[in-house]
Amino acid sequence: MNIIEREAGVFFHTYKRIPLEIDRAEGMHLYAKDGRQYLDLFAGLAVNALGYAHPKVLQAIQEQSKKYIHLSNYFLQEPQIRLAELLVKYSGYSKIFLTNSGTEAIEGALKLARKWGASKGKNEFVSFSNAFHGRTMGALSLMDRPKYRDGYEPFLPDCTVVPFNHVGDLQKAVTKKTAAIILEFIQGEGGIQLASPRLAESLSELQQEFDVLIIADEIQSGLGRTGKFFGFQHYDVRPDIITVAKPLGGGLPLGAFLGSERVADVLEPGVHGTTFGGNPVACAAGIVVLEELMEHGLMARAAVMGDYFKAELLRLKDEFPKLVKEVRGFGLMLGVDLFHPCETIVATLRERGILVNCTEQTVLRFLPPLIIRKEHIDLAVEELRKVFEQIVE
């Protein structure tokens, strides 16, 4: 049996696998067992910010593994504390809690908001259409797409989903019983849809008027991907709780939720916890990620490369106005919305050695490692141009 047949024999059929057997990875590239090289432009879905086999990440993993791989959260652990210190330093937030994943960070953020609101009579959540917050029951309760929700009912009560960027609907939904409004300021799985400045303005107004918390889901857009530490920093708003994950552990499972002064003292010993969250090996890798982003200029470089990439994609839009509807995003979180399904384009690019991701059926989503260089962008854009030329012939 080949590997595809073996996989089908033992796994629940939840993933639509890419038909490649990867042997190794380095820098910007994946290498298949047949020897082919692929330029990776979605980086494990925004996880591998430093690319593959980064020497400092590998060294940190090796050194920490020799000391201990797991203790438990009963013990004080230097890698956890150092990572938390860096997150607090660069975020400007007060406290953090370490998790295994993004969806666990969302669950923790919901618990924190409910705990904060309990004495105030606030237990309701308001979220937005087209969002993706994870696959646990709490996360699904905040979402509206049947693709993710059908068959899992009933969901958490007191959750209202309003149309994204519809300020009037948001204002009607928020009441004195609302504990928190949760959103992705840049919807990743939803096709790189951006929050409007008016929405951000309204969030700040509601935050003050109704004493409501704002939860920013920065799992995909956070930690330098957009050229800023958080995606919401492209707007004039300050959330109270932030969730992060994907790139945080340098490829190892790691997430966190961060809280402002408003919620810093809500949680007490025993009210929330995790066995594996904040694994010391993952934290050691995470320290490298944050240092590379903030102390060695990678985040600033991502902003520059993102501007260049976006300009080149906009040039393609001008060349193919009947094919390209819109180019959206910040930094190295970019989407090319087409008047054409993009799955066939993704497959054709893969044949040409370029790996991209398709979401919302018509959006090419670019989430490359932040180490990307101009020559990688030029190659990707040129190959995409050739594919577009084939389509419009």
C-alpha cells in the first residue's frame, strides 16, 4: 500500500490531504520524497514564521530537551516565565496564560470573560459572521458557517452572531448583559476580510458605553505576520483579551491568551488549568521566535516584504482585471480574491513548484514564512502570472 492508502485505513476522514509525501523541509522550501522542491507560501497555515529548520529554534529545542521535556504546571519553569516576560513586554498587556493551541486559547478567553462578567450580570457573547475561531464547542458557538457547525448542535446559549462590518447590527446586539465582543480584525479562514475603521471605532465606543470586553482573535494575524505585533494595531482600538498561537511555538504546539489590566486579577488558583499547556520545549522555541521578530528585525522586515508582495499582486490585478477581483491584507497576510474558483489554480501552481492555499473557494491566501525574500516573491508572482495567462487564453 502507498501512504495515501495507509492513511485512509487508519484516520477519520477529516482532512483533504495534499497529494505530496514530504521528506524534509528547510528555509522557505519543502522537499518531497521524489526529490522535487516546493516554495511554501502558506507556512503550515501561518505557523512557521521562521521557516523550516531554523538553526536557533533547533538549538533551543535540543538544549531544553536535555534538561527536561515536561514537568507540570505545579513547577516554576524558566522557559515559561521568560516567554511570558517577552509577551508582556512586546504586547503591553498585563498577564498571560499558556495553552496548547489556538482553540484552547479561545476557550480560555471565553472563560475569562464569563468569570469577569459573573458579578456584573454579564454572560452574553457577540461575534461576527464568516469568522473562524476554532473547532471546540465554545468556538463553534461563536461562528455561523454550516460547514463547521452542522451536526454539532446545541451550542452555548447567549451567543449572538452579527454580520461582519455591519455596525448597526452590532450596536443592536450589545446590551448591558454582554460580557464580550470577539472578532478577528483580519478574517483569515474567511478570505482575508478586513475590519472596517468604522467597526473598530464602534467597538471602542461600545467598550466604554456598555462596560464590555473586546476579545481579539490574533491566532493567525498576530505575532508579526501583518508587519505589526498584532493585527488589531492597524486600527485605533485596544482589546481587553488577545488570543495567539500558530507561530508562537516555532512549529511546536503552543498558544496563549493575554489580558489587560481590566481582567488581570480575575483568575485565581484552581479556576483554570492545563496539563501540557506551556510545554517547556515549545516555550524555548517560542523565545527564539519572539527574539527574532522583535530584537532581530524580522517583524519590520515582514512589513517591507509584505508591501512589496502586495504591490506585485496588485500589478497582476491590473493585468488580469477579468480574473482578479481584489487584493486584500496587511504585511504577509494577503488574499487574492478571484472571479474564478481557485482550487484548480492551487493544483496547477503545485505542479509548478509553488504551494499556496485556497479559502472561501475563490481566495488565494498567502501566509509565507516571514523570512521570505524578494526573489521568492518574484518567482511566485511570475508563476501565478503564467497560470493566469493560461486561464484567460
